[in-house]
Amino acid sequence: MERESLEDEARIKASLGEESARIVQAAEQELNVAAAQARRGLRHFAADLAIEQATKQMVLTPETDKALISEFIGGVAAGKGGQN
């Protein structure tokens, strides 16, 4: 009876150890997923912020617009395909 009790105790401890390892592994996976999502969100935020700042700094007057169009057309006519 005492030996069975000790064996049961050993099985329970082993089971608890395995369950603890599974819980830790699951928590690590969840943390990795959350970190990846946070990094993606931060990259999107930084890109949006950069676009917003560039938009605030960009001034497109009718004269600048005409000059850009002329430059583009000149590049296409020269065979550049509009690439700089």
C-alpha cells in the first residue's frame, strides 16, 4: 500500500512537471505572437507617421506640377520610361 502511494505520488509529480512544461511553452508561444504583432503595428505606425510628415512638407504648386510632368514626359520620350 505504501509503495503504491509512493508510485502514485511519483506519477502525479511527473504529470505536474509535464503540464507545467506545456503551460510554459504555450505562454512563450503567445508572447512571441504578441511581440510579432506589436512589431508589425509599430512598423505600420512609423510608416503612417513618415507619410504624414512627408505630406506636410510637400508643396505642389501649379508650376511644380507642370515641371514634374514635363520632366516625366521628357524621360519617356528619351526612352527612360519615366525612371530616374
